[in-house]
Amino acid sequence: MTITESLLLLTPGLPLLLAAPWLRRVVPRFEYVAILPALLLLIFAEQTRVDLPWLLLGSGIGFVEQTPLLLSMALLLWLPAAFSLSVRLQRSDGSLSSEITNRRYSTFFLLTLSGYLGTILAMDVVGFFTFSTLMGYSFYGLLINGGNSNRKRAGRVYLYFIIAADLLLFEAALIAVVATGNLSFSAVRDANLSINMVRDVNLNFEVVRAALISSSHNVTYLSLVIIGFALKAGFWPLYFWLPMTFRAATPPAALLIGGVPVAIALLGLVRWLPLGDITLPLAGMIIQFSGAAAILFSLLYALILRELKTLPTQLTLLTTGLFTVALGVGLSKPDLWQQYGHLAYFYIVFMSLALALLTAVIAWRQDGNLSTDKSMEPTEVRVMWIEHVSEMIVRRIRAMGMETLPRLRASSLATAQNYLHVPVWKKALQNAELILQRWSFAITLLVLLGVIFVLVVMVG
Amino acid sequence: MSEYFELPLLILASSMIPGLIIFMLPEEAVRTRIALNMSGALIKVMLVGFVIWGVSNGQQYETRLPFLPGLDLVLKADALSILFITLSTVLWLVTTVYAIGYLENSPHRSRFFGFFSLCVTATVGIALAGNLITFVLFYELLTLTTYPLIVHRGTEEARQAGRTYLIHTMFGGALLLLGTVWLYSLTGTLEFTQRGFVSGLLPDHDNSLIIIFVLLIAGLGVKAALVPLHSWLPRAMVAPAPVSALLHAVAVVKAGAFGIVRVIYDVYGIEVASTLGVTLPLAIVAAITVIYGSVRALFQDDLKRRLAFSTISQVSYITLGIAVAGPIATIGGLVHLVHQGMMKITLFFCAGNLAETLGIHKVSEMDGVGRRMPLTMAAFTLGAFGMMGAPPLAGFVSKWYLGLGALDAGQDWVIFILAGSSLLNAMYFLPILHRAWFREPMHEWPATHYLWRRETAWALLLPPLFTAFLSLLLGLLASLPYSPLEWARFITSLQYAL
């Protein structure tokens, strides 16, 4: 194994190992040591790829054209974060509670770092998905660790979004396999080939992108990928978790919001989508529209809420809106993406660094340092805009004298609430369970007879 | 008669003989009992290792003993049986270590470990059965040997749970026997055969074959906990943790699921089953079970009951994969037989540790428990994420193949079932993790009295750590030769003649 290959494995591997607390105890300055392989890789590595056919479903990592730029971003982002962690650890008051919080914080910090570096180096869909899942869940831990109710709510909303995003991206990855034709068993059988064909699933980004050009599933894939990563990046109108997390996170975690979940989601879009290879004018136009709407919304947001603490959200919405427009253009006019697509990587890097800088400055102005455990707004629980808007519509309609709609809404909500009220369901299911236990023979026989009857009728 | 006539018998004997001797031991003969348990488990691991090596090199292992006129008792090691036998052998070893620690000061240990060994013997017999009648015999033996384990505590609740279990499984066994006898009367053979042995009865006996299929699946579905035949499983949670672990990961529910695989592939054959139109209804029942089990798990505050409903849901993935009737989904279903076992046994070991060390039985009591028992909760976290299908854990590999298989077979609706199930899994596992890791403890935990401030006894701590590590490795190294995934591919290639 060459030095580059070893460094490639160590870059996400070392932080992952150091996440184990007992190992951290024997490594001084572990927060900097964890980043060291990435730094060495950046300095010494040559372009190379390591295929790991034994890993997961066959995976690979590599140091390719854009990797130095992305690794530079990683270092510029994570070194201050490591410094912040270091200060935090030094200032610990030595109490058991603070020791536990710091230990957990360090673990999530290192797991997030490992996932982050892994996504940068991943060369295939499954590898990227795996590392981004690790990063997503660990970042949740980083967000809510030792937090107040505000931070927990923000973390909970963020968690909902990443679970939904991961489900969509999992489906997209399955479609990618179908598109590449790796798993067509009928083809395998017709060609009299071995089942081992399915072992050689190749989901390298280039292969997936090439396969999707002519695939009939490309629109479904495109939709799943865009919505999946939009949820992860907090694109407008799916941005609910963004203002909450920016407001509630501790400064070291807030520093990473722009650079970790948002930037990696944008990177995912660039890597997963067949941009520059496929022409989808209608989809491109819709995406451009949503990007333009996001820009408009962010400007309105800035005009209405002239507060310093909302600035990171405004900037994120603006930059991701601009990125969405570029994506749309890339899908409508692939030649333009081929010409300028590489700039997307620079955009991601500068966006994440700018967001980190902005967050740091705001935190500094508020608390005078970057390591405090105070969130930007510790107590107030904000109502989401969607809740405001629905309330406003109802108020407006009521003012117009149309009482029917609110009444209808109220009665429907009450009915729905009855059905959705958990104890009612719980009771119903519990009763069903008791009936099943008490009358198991009768019910089983009845079900059996029913099944037999249906099957006989179907066959007959 | 094959060259290694006696090997399947030896595998059975390696747990049966220690079990029978243990019954005769006095309670205080702790060391002898441990020595017998451990040596039996280790010998079985070695024998199974030898069989795996032999089968992968084309060796045949078959024991045939006369039973009834025209019917032999057949024990045979084929690719499918090896998948199940390896799981039960490895997990028996681990569970034995755990049970020794768990029942350290309990009464009736000789009775417990005696039945424990016989239970594994029955499970191995099910795995090795070469025809349906041998399968039925061991299937019933499993019922009889697990009943004393469920009622082991001797409480009224345990006795009631045991009664429910016995009634359900005996009823299931009767249906299975009825189907078997009817099938024998039509075919004159019960030998498991690759791609089935009933194709000659088509098209004249279509209706009979459908009814027999329903009888067999209903009989097996009781142990596999298919809805609405699942009610015994959550109640059986009163059993000690090692028994719960064994029931959910190795023995009972797996025997049911394994039986369904046998019926579809080696009795009917997938093509005949598809022609009869029985696979789609089975897939629908499995899908309902997947969702129902998860929804029920959401409402359980008792940790073991939550895990029990999770088992009902997860074991049906196996049936779903097989019933989707495509080679890739079959790989997913077969590999989940192993993966679910590994992840679920981890979760039950951890639940047992919490109960035994801190007296925690409910999810609502778990606030901040990660501080007191970090290693146990780390293992639990890996198991829970595996169940949710998060990469790179074993559950991800199963769901990946099930999803792909559904798409390949043109049954896209299965994708929604998988997605819904993953979501529900997240909804009932993540709150547990949140409580354990991020909430403040409700009160001070009792201090540890173990050496080096260990959170609990070695015998309780090492098994979940080992199985959690294996759950990670099974996903991470899924593509290595001899991994369960590779073995499932091998079985599928035989079944589909690829």
C-alpha cells in the first residue's frame, strides 16, 4: 500500500478510531491529530483511487481533481473548530457533568469529522451515502449536546429532516443500481452468466451519471436526489431546521452548520446528478424557478427581519438559492455546465467558509469568545413561518366574513385530532391485541378460511 | 449413504448429550455445568466449521435413519441449512456465556441449561432436516423444549405466557402436520428438493396445493409471528433475557421463517409457488406484519415488549424477501435471517444488562443510562441503527437487497413498505437513544462494584459487545468470501439455477 493510499484510508479512519474515548485518552491533542492525515494528504498526495471491493457493497475512495480544494475547505473549517473544542476542554470546570458533556461532545465532533472527510473522498454513491449518514446523525449529537429546550427542539427538527432525506437518497441509490443495469437478473439469465455478476455492482459517480443519461428512471432519480439533498441543505422552502439550529447551536457547532450539512449536501448534488451530461429543460426550468424564489424569499426575509442573528440563515438561503439556479441552468443547458461546472466546487468552498466566518463574528460579538456553551438565543421558542402563514390566512378569511372555512377547518382538525390522538390508537390496537389473544383460534381459523377462499376464487 | 454419514448426528449430539447430562447435575455443580455447556458449544462450532468447509468444496453430508415405512429421518447439510446452523451455533455459544453470567445466582440452573441445550439441538435439527417429516419432528421438539424456558421464573405471568405460547405453537404444529400428511398422500415423498417436488401435481391438484400451502404457512407463521398469529411473542417476554435473546434471534421465530423458506423453495419451488399465485398474498401478509409490528412497537414502554414487536416486524422481512419471488429479494431475505439475528440478540443482551444491573425494564426509566453503562448502550446504539437500516451496519445490506429485489421483480410497492418500516424503526429506536445519551438521569445510579469500575459483569458485557461488533462487520465486510451475503448469493444461485 502506498503512502497516498494509507493516508486516504486514515483521513476518515483516524477520527473514527479516536471517537472511542479510551483511545482518545492516550492521544494528546487528539482534536488536532484527527485532522493530521487530511493535512498530510493535501500536502503529499498524488491523484489516485483506492478500490475497496471488500468494503460494504464494494466501495472506493480517491484523491481526484477537486479533492485538494475540498480538503483545503475542510482544514480551514475544522482547524478553528478543533481550536474551539480545545479551549472548551481546557476551560472545563472539572465537574462530572461537564466531563461527561465534553466527552460526548468530543465523540460527536470526531464522528462528524470522519463522516465529513469520508464524503469528500468517497468515489461512489454508497460510500457517499454511508459517510453522509454518519455525519448527519453525529452532527445531531453535536447540536443538542448539553443543550436547553431550544437546542433540543432544533435538533429534533434537524433529525426529522435528515431521516426523511436519507430515506429518499436510499431510494435514489436503488434506482441508480437499476439504471446502471447491474442487477437485471433476467439479463443475467438470458446471457447465461453467473450470479456473481451482481457482486460487481459499480456505483462510481461517473458510471451512475453515464447510465442515467439514457435511463427511463432519470426523472425519478433526479427528483429524489434533489429533494433529498435539499432537505439536508435546508433549501427554501424546506429550510425549517436552518434558523432554529443557527439560533440554538453553541458557537462551535454553529460554526460548522454552513460548512458541514449544507456544503456536503451541495457537494452531493454535484456528485450524484448527471449535470452536464443530460438535458432536461422542463426540470431545469422548475429548479431555476425555485432557486429564484429562494433568492427573493431570502431578500424579503432580510428586509423583514433586520436582526444580526438571522443573518446566517438569510445568507444560507441566498447562497443555496443561487446554487439552485445554477443547477437548473446545468440541467437545461448541459454545455454551460460542462464549461463552468467546475466553479460549483469553488462556490461550495467559499460559501461554507463565508458562513463559518459570519457565524464566528456574530458569536464573537455576542459572547466575546467561540467556546461558550451558551446558544445565541437560549430560551425563546420560535414559531415556524408556516404556522404564522396558516394563522394569518385564517385570520384574513375570518375578517372577510367567511366564517365557514375556519369552522370547517376547526371541525376537521378536531376530528383528525381524535383519530390522530395517540392514546386512542393505542387503545384500539391494545384491544385488537387482546381480542387476538382471547380468540386466537377462532380468528386464525377465520383468517385461514378467508385466505383459502380468496385463493381458490382467484385460481378458479 | 454419504461418506460422512455420522457428522450431522455428531452436530446434534454436541448439544444434546451435554444437555442430558446437565439435567442430572446437582445445582451446586457450577463448574461441571459450565464446562459441559462451553465444551458442547465449542465442539459444535468446530464441527459446523468443518461442514462449511466441506460443503463449499462439494462434499455431501447426510444421515438417513429409518422412521416409518417409506419415510426416513434425514439430516442433511446443504447450503441453506448451513446458513441457519452457523447462526444458531455461533449465537448459542455467545448466549451460553451470557446465560452463565445472567443466571449466576438463580435457582434451577441445571433444569434451565438442560432445556437450553435441548432447545439448540431442536433448532439445529430443524436446520439440518432433509425432509418435511424430520422438520416437523424437530419443530415440535422445539416447542416442547422452549416451553420450560419461558415458564422458568415460575410466576403466574410466566405460566400464563407459557400457556399462550404452548397453545399457539401446538395449534400451529397441528396445521403443519396436517399439511404435511396431505402433501405426502398426494406426492408420496417429502424429501426437500431444489426447486421443489410438487410440480408433477400441476394442473390437476391446484386447489389442493393452495390449501396445503396455506396450512403449512399458517403452521409456520405462528412461530414466525406473522400477523395475526403473533400474539404469543410479546407475552413470552417474561422469560429471562437469554431466553428472549434465543427466541428472537436464533430459535423459535427463526425456525418459523426458515420453514417458510424451505416450503417455498424446497417443497413447492419458486416457479410452482408463483404459478399457483400464493407468493403475492404471502408478501402482502408479510408487509402488513412489517408495518403492524413497527406501529405496535411505538407504543410500548416496556423495553423488551418494544423489542418483541420489533422482532415481529423484522422477521417478516425474511418472508417478504422470499415471497417477492425474485433472486435479489431472496438474497435480501436470506441474509436478513443472519443479520436480524445478530442485531436483535445484541438488543436483547443489552436489555438484559439494564434489567440485571440497574433494574431498568422500561424505556421511560432509561434517562441518562448511557453515562452509567456506556458500553452496553454503545452496543445497543449499533443494534438500533442496524435495525433502522443505517449504513454500514448489517441491516443496511439486507434492506438494500430487499429494495433492489423488489424493483427487479417489478413489485415497487415493497419499497414503500421498507421506507415506512425504516421510518417507524427510527421513531421507536431514536427516542430510546436520545433518552439514554442526552437526558439527565432521574436519580443517581447505583455505583458499580466490579473491578476497574466496569459497568457490569464480564459475562454480561462481552456478549453484546461481540455481537454488536459482528453486526458492524457483517455490513462493513459484506462482500468478503464466506460472508452471510456471499453465502446467500450462493444459495440463490442454486435455487434459481444461475
